[in-house]
Amino acid sequence: MKTVHKLFGASVLALAISGCAVTSEPIERSVSEQRARSDLQGMYKNQEPLNGPLTLHQAMARAVKYNLEGRLKIMEEALAKRQLDLASFDMLPRMALSAGYAGRNNTNASSSQSVRTGTQSLEPSTSQDRDRRVADLTMVWNVLDFGVSYISAKQQGDQRLIVQERRRKVINTIVQDVRSAYWRAVAAERLLTQIDSLMARVDQAQTNSQSMSEQRIGDPVQALGYQRSLIEATRQLQEQRRALSLAKTELSTLINLPMGTDLKLATPDDYAVPQLKVNLASLEQEALANRPELREQDYQTRISAAETRKAMLRLLPGLEFSAGGHYDSNSFLVDNRWADYGAKVTWNLFNVLSAPAAIDVAKAGEEVATARRQAMSIAVLAQLYVANANFQDAVRQFKTNEQLADIDGQILTQLRNRHQAAGLGELDLIQGELNTLQADLRRDLAYADLRNAYGQIFASAGLDPLPEQVDSDRVQSIATALAGRESAWAAGNIAVPAPHVAAQ
């Protein structure tokens, strides 16, 4: 019989365990396909259509408004604001409401026993109904907890401001990435058509040469050398095309356009070289005061200082006030509705022992934050001076490449004249056109580096590309604001208030 009971118990236990087992089913492909369709619709939803060739500032505006990384930072900022609102509720008193039903299967009776004689001094009796309804509403407020919660809410407010600084940095990075990709895409817009046209001519010349070789016309060695030169020209053209063809794809990604969109750019007619009209001392001061990374460290220092104050507060005793209302349907009670209140002092004596160590840790956090900010300040200044050096070097490289492109253009004109006069072979003309195309490519890419290096100076100084207020959230309004800010910088005016939100 005992064996049967053991088997029965083991079976029940196994059944219970198997019932509690949790299994995870793989996601069906149809669910993933639905998610993919939903994501594709959501990524490009409610975007303004492209109207005409895209300018640089329109591309920046579309990136600021539609770039998914920028959207993520906006959502993080909104989340930080909600967390701040939630932290503010921690300062309120604790209030608990309970209501319910209590019962038992027999009477809650008791008797008394004499401590002298050990005999029963009272027959069993009860003062409680077997079934009753109870309700309580109690409020407790601890002054010490309020102080700590207040400081925590201030810290949460600083965390929200840190998120805003990170958003500033993301916008600056996005704008700078768009600038770099846009000018490389402009180079592609100018040169890809020429590359494709020249590649078609090289392919035709190679076909003609192979046909002549098959017909055994001319010297075979010269024909093979000619074909080799043409293949080498094709390889160079393919490399140039590959370097340019991805520029528009990168730009489309940054401004969140669907892949494969026919993107037309507004290519400028000249190669205007910007001049830096702001002295480095002003940019240096602006960088130290306004770079998002340094301002984030300012808030981190403030958070660390608040942590020290919290550690010191926990040393103090807490004053706790309580009040509550109660109801009990017990018929034996004279008053089944009553209120109570009280005040007491609470003090965790172990905090007195641990507080010095906690204060030391908090102060060490302040020192670390200060040291980190100072180290970052040096790095920021180095970035500014490196950006200025890169700009000056980019100007020199562009002017050199511009001169080379001009000379190669003049050489090509002479080669074409000789070719028309039947004094120059097709290969020499193709090689001349290839050299000119490569020179134009180097010039356009050098100009793209120049424009990127110029913008990097202001990004290194922590200047915001967007003003504090924009007329509307339309792409053209944002583009106009971006253009106005850059025009002010070009004129040497950087004294524009940055979009900082005051601490709550």
C-alpha cells in the first residue's frame, strides 16, 4: 500500500511539474512578413515629397526631420520628461487603500488563564464575528524620504537635460554627415554621366580592336597592347564609378528616402571657397562653453553633487506623520468607523556607520566627473584646432587639384583638335579624356572635403545648426533656418543663443 501511495504521489508531482513547464514557440514567417511590411510603411510615413532638385540645406532639413536616429533621440527626450514627471510623484505621501472580506470556518473564541494558579479564569468567549468586511485608508509621510525624493527628482531633471544635449550632438552629427555625403553626391551627379559615356567609348574601341585582331589586321603585339591599355582604362573608370555610385545611396539613407528613389541634386555652377571669418579664440571659448559633451559633464557633476547631499541627508533621523481612516463590520465593536493619527521619529542607526563611506564615494564621484570634464575639454580644443588645420589643408589641396584639372582640360582640348585632324589615335584621345576625368574627380572630391572640413570647424565649436525657434516643421522652413544660421557663421557672427532648456 505504501508503494502505491508513493507511486501516486510521484505521478501527481510529475504532472504538476509538467504543467508548470514553459515552452517558447518560434515566430511564424507570416508574422515576420507582416512586421516587415509594417516597418516599411512606418519608416517612410508622412514624409513631404521631393519637389525639384534637392539643395544642401533641404537635404539637411529632411535629415533633421526624418532621420530615424534623430527620431529616436526625440523619443528618448520625451521618455526622460515622463520619467521626470514620474519622479516628482515620489515626493508625495504614501497612501494605501485596502478593502475586503474576512471570514473563518469557526468562531474566533478564546479564554483566559490565571498566571498565579494556572486555572481557567474566563469561559471561552468571542468579540469578533465569523464573517466581516474591513476597509482602511492610510497616509504616511516621511520628511526625510521627501528630502531624498526631492533631490532624486532634481537629478532626474538633470538626466532629462543630458538627453537634450545628446540630441544636440546627434543633430550636429547628422547635419555634418549629410554635408559630407551631399558634396560627394554632387561630384557623382557631375561626373557619372561622363564616366558612363567614356566607358561606352572604351568598350566600342575594345570591340573594334578585337574584331581587327580576329581578322589578323595589323601587328598582333600592338593590337594586344592596345587592348590591354583599353582594359586598364576600363578598370580605372570602374573604380571611379564605384567610388561615386554609393554617394547618393548614403545620402538617401541619411535623409530617410526609400532606396532606389531617383534623387536629383541642385549642383552649383562654381566652386566657391568659403573663408573662415571667426577667430579661433572665439571658437575656442564657444567650444568650451557649448559643446554637448561638456555640458553633459556639467550636468553629471551636478548629479554627483546631489548624490553627496543625499548621502548626508540619510544621516539624519526621519520624522514620520501618519493618519488613516478605518472601517470594520464587526458587530462587537462599539465604533466600527474610526480614524487614527500619529507621529514618530525613525532613525536607521546603521546609516551612521555607513554614511562616511557613502559620502566619500559621492565626493569621489564629483572629483571623477570634474577630472573627466577637464580631460574632455582638452580633447575638444584639440578637435577644434585639428578641424581648422584640416580646413586650411583642404583649401590648399583643392586649389592644387583645381589647377591640375584646368591644365588637363586644356590638354584634352589640344588632343581633340589633333584627333579631328587625324593626327592622333583613338587610344591617346581616350587616355587624355581619362586623365581629365580623373583630374575632375580629384577636384570635386577635394572640394567635397573642403566643404566638410569647413562645416567641421563649427561642429567642433559646438554651434547648433538650427536656431532655437523655427517658423514651422515644414522641410523648407527648417532648410531656411539652417541656411540663415550658416550665413551668419560665414559672416563671422556666432553670437547666437543656443537652444537650451532651463532646468526645472
